[in-house]
Amino acid sequence: MNNFENKVYEFIKVNNMINPGSTVLAGFSGGGDSTAMLLVLCALKKVLNIKIVAVHVNHGIRKEATEDEAFVRAFCTEHDIECDFYNKDIPALSKKWKMTEEEAGRRARYEAFEETAKRKGADCIAVAHHQNDVAETLLMNLLRGSGLHGAGAIRPVRGNIIRPFLCVTRDEIEKYLKAKRQLFCHDKTNDENIHTRNIVRNILIPKMEKDVNSSAVAHLCRAAIEFAKADDYIQNRTDDAFKQIVKGNKSKLLIDLKSFRGCDEAIKANIILRSLEKLTPHRKDITSAHVDSILALSCDSFGSASVDLPYGLIANRSYDELTIGKKDTKNSPDSAKEVEIPRTLDVGDKISFEIPNLGVAHISILQYNGGKLFPSSAYTKWFDYDRIQGAVFRCRRPDDYILLEQEDGLHKKKISKLMTDEKVPKSKRDEIYLLTDGSSVLWVPGVRMSGAYKISDTTGRILAINIE
């Protein structure tokens, strides 16, 4: 057992992750992190007295996915590891579940893990999150506006999920693999600095380590652990208060504001968060700003008021009662209407549909071979189709942003700020339909196009849109 393996072994013991005689299921993508984790588990197999089962999920997105699966099969054969393989159509599932491909991929992976764990009688599921993942998630959640709960999101043990690599950094993992002369798969999309996590991973954290503190990752990870401990205490207190103060069902919750106002401020905020979690399957776009707006709403006890929220929710206060539930859009059909461009379109496909307040959008998928002149019309644009997870025409939301090209690279700007700068009348801003990919705006028709989705030398397919 070398120093790296011993460090992981001690971390497993301290956190009581694995009992002797257990079957440990390991998520195995073939990437460096999960490959290193399997190597360590194999090295510790006798001392821990465990059986190892691996699970590999092919997301059906990347062209290299077949090569990754072949690598996983060869690795498991070489190390005598039983492995189950799943093929999931993540683009289709993301539409079915109404979430981004990243979120759908995570859900599909964990469903596969749980299914295999139940079938194989596995006691725990090991995933390869490490200290850099904790630091990245902490920064992303803080910058997004999340509070204490989001700050301590990744735990060493959560239910039957264990994370034995939370004691090591990405640099330590890479050195371990190099010392073992172990190959692994590389996801090229991790090198593209167009998504938030990649910007944090490839630009922000290296800059912090170089110019602020070389131990930035370790310190951020330690802070996240302390946040998690504090959050656990507050969540237990919130459980008791929530049962007494909040009534309702999955579609609408009623909060007794007289009792609510007597709670500690930290408990109040978590009661609101807990309420939102009950009403929506995920809370990625719920930030402290939304919680603060509901808390401000609850302070007054005269008359009535309301606050619009993500996921089609609305908070209404009437005197000493606060209700949070789905917004009634029956009388305003266009306000909730979204027009999605099917992700199944391929080269040669063409469709047309009407966009409220814009006109008819003519959509086609082209093969890009270089050398073509790009359209310059304000209402005709080309986008790199392979960079888009899910293109939807819809009205703006509070967290929407656009990445604009400047001399030193792409810069993020809130859509509200863009509309102010472009002198879009306030009365029209909520009626304008944007082309979006999650919270990232590809195009404000007639105004600006994102620099993150422009055609480049690596473009394979073009999403061509002409609005009449």
C-alpha cells in the first residue's frame, strides 16, 4: 500500500464508509478520477475485505463513448472486476424530465447505480468526487447565490453513497495514475471553457492557486466540510419547525406566518427552501435572492402581495398566510409558452414554427465543412449545434445571462443588464422571446448573439435559424 492508497484507506476508516465483508459498487466512467478510485479499491480489497462491482453508463452523447466503454471492459477484465453496462439516451431523457442534459445524466447514472446495487446486494455506492470537485461546487453555488446548504453540498457519506476521494486533490490523483502508468479516458468537453463548471475548474481555481494561495483547493474543501456540519444542525432544527408551521401537498403549501415570524432567521430561510424543494424536483435555479424575496414578502401582515419564482412557481401572501404553488397561466397562454427545438434533428432536417411576438422561425441543420460565409442579418443566425444541450425559445428569467465576445475572451452579462445597455423598453422586456440553453442565452433576436455558440474550426453541425 503506497502513501496515496494509505491516505484514502485512513479516510475510509475515519468516516466509517465500508464495513468488512461489504459489496462495494463503484461508478466507473473510464475517466481519470473513477479509474484511480477503482485502482485504489482493488489495492485495498483484501485489507477492507470487500467485493467490488462496477457500473458504466453510456450517455449516448459523445462520439468517443464507445471507446470509453471498450476501455472500461478491458480494465475490468484485467482486474477481475464484475461490471454492469447501461446505455441511456440522455438527450431524450432531458426532454422527458424537463431538465438539462447534465442534470438528466446525473439522475440516469444514480438510477443505474441504485438498480445495480439492489440487484447485486451492494452495501454502498462509491463515486470519485475529490477535493477539487468540492471546491468547484462550493464556488459555483456561492456565485450562483446559494446559501449554507449549497455550500456544503458534497459530503463524504450521504445515505448509501460514499466518496472515498474527498481527502485527495486532482493533482494527487494524476500523480498516482502516472506512477501506476495507468491510462484512462479523457472527455474533451472538459477542456471547453463555455460552461460554468469548466470556467471555474480551468480558469478560476488555477488562478487562485497561482496568485492567491497554493492550498486554495484544500482550504475551500475544509470550509465546505464546516459548512456541512453547520447545515446539518440547522436542518434538524428546520425539520421540527416545518412540521408545525407548513401544511399542504405537492402542488401548494400554506405557511402560518404568525408562527413563522417567531422563528430564528436561519430557520426561516430553510423553511422557505424546504417548501420550494417540496414543490419542484430540483432547485438548481433557486438562489438566496428568491428566498430573500419571499422572506421580505412574509414580513408584512397587511393586504396582499406576490413574488414570481423559477419553475413556474409563485408566492402569494394574504395577511398572515403565505401560499407557494404553481402559477395559474390559464388566462395568459403566451406567458408560459415555450418552443423547444427538437434535439433529435440532424443534418438535412428542416422544421418551422411560430414564435410569439417574433414571427415564423425556419430551422435547419447543416453540415459545416468550412469556408462558408456566415449570415449577417439581425434575424438570421448560425450556431454550433453540437455545443447546445437543449435549445428553447422562451421569455427571460431572472438568472438568464449571455456570454459576449471581448478582446480578452468571453464575458458573462446578465440579460437584464444587456437589455438596459441596448435600451430595450422596460414595457417590452418580458415579452421578448430569447433562444436559450438552460440559463445561457444563445440569441436575443434583433439584439445580440452569444459568442459561446459561434461557428469555429471544430464545428461539425450548424443550427441555422431564420425568423420571418
